[in-house]
Amino acid sequence: MTDMTLRRFYAPSENFKNETVMLDFEQTRHLRDVLRLRQAEKIQVFDGEGNEFFCEIETIKKKETLLIVIKEISPTAPESGLDLILAVALLKGEKFDLVVQKAVELGAVKFVPINTKRADAKFADAAKKLERWRKIIVDATKQCGRAKLMKIIEPLNFEEFVETADGTRILFAERNGGSFSQVKSNQKITAVIGSEGGWEDAEIEAARKYGFQIVTLNGRILRAETAAISIAAILQHRFGDLK
């Protein structure tokens, strides 16, 4: 049983015990104070690992809510067959928040903030925002119907990232690249998107050295956040589940 009218909540797998599950303070506050749900009402809960459950509210307390697990159900939105990893140059404030949110909606499995030569935001400041981005991921996952949380890691320097990337590796650049139509992929893609200022020549060559295909999308000029979101959608359309 799945029902889009049922409210969805997140609880990590360790909160599931003996056919019950406990919601933490943040989830409880939203359930009680925002949605005004009450005892005996039915909700859906996902564990961030791809599993979803139909539950009944048993007890609502100040800092936690106890639920009875009725049965496991299919997630509202199945995962894409494409393992899409997005690496995006640091952007300022709400721009980067938006990209993280939309990456979840578009089915990315992992997100890597990267520090490039022309990145718009400071590397040190970005590292402090990791918890904020994780909260955005949880909220976006609740809204879009996925049951698996997109992983996000601490920001990496560009050079460190390209050395360790795997799968089909693509760097999208404003110049010196081939056509997207030439890209061949297995079911794992690492896609790298730069900042408003683009890439330095040395960065493009470093990516090429480590096996990245350099791709230049012809057409209109896009803002960095628009490019990141558009590229995720294009990749899911061609290799994933947005058919």
C-alpha cells in the first residue's frame, strides 16, 4: 500500500526495533507542530537505505514519536538504474542549496562539493555547511518519494577528486570538449560541473589525464546552478529513468 496523501518521514535504520520505529526530535516537531498529526493516524517512514514502511502513530512525546510498523511497502519513487554521482564547484549560499535539493529530486546517488580555481564560495565556509546540506537532502527525499538518501561528502579539492573518481567520467566544460552524443556509459557516471567562471586549462587537462571525457554543450549560456540541474536531468534521460 502506498498513498501519496500519506505524510512521509525519515528514520535511520537503527531507529527500527521489534516492529516499532522512533522518530527523532526534528521529525516529531514536524509531525506534531506543523502537520498536527495525532495518535492512531497512518504515515509512511523511510530508512534512507531504500526501504519504506506503512506505520501507525502510537505515542507522541516532546522529543520523539513512537510508531508501530504495520508492513513494508514499495517506495513511492523507485531508484534510477543509473548510479549518478554529481561533483559541483562550490557556489554561494542558496544557489548551492538549490543544486543539492534538485540533485536529490533527479535521482543522484552521491554529491561531491568541489573546490576549483574559480569557485564562487570559500572552501572553509563550505565545510561548515555539510549538516545544512544533509538536512536539505532529508527534506527533499521526503518530498520527492525516494527512500534512499543521496550521500554527500565533505568538500574536496578538484585535483584530489579527479584522481579518485570512477565509473564513466565526464567533465562538462565551456570549451575544448567533444559532443555529448559521443558519450558512452555503463550504469555509473561521475559528472563534474564547474563554476560561473568556468575551468582553467590546467584543470581540464588534469581531468583528461585521469580519464575524463571533456564535453561541451552547445547552445545557450547557462548559470552554474542551471547547468548542474540540467546536466543531471539530461544524464537521467539518456542513461537513467527519465524516459
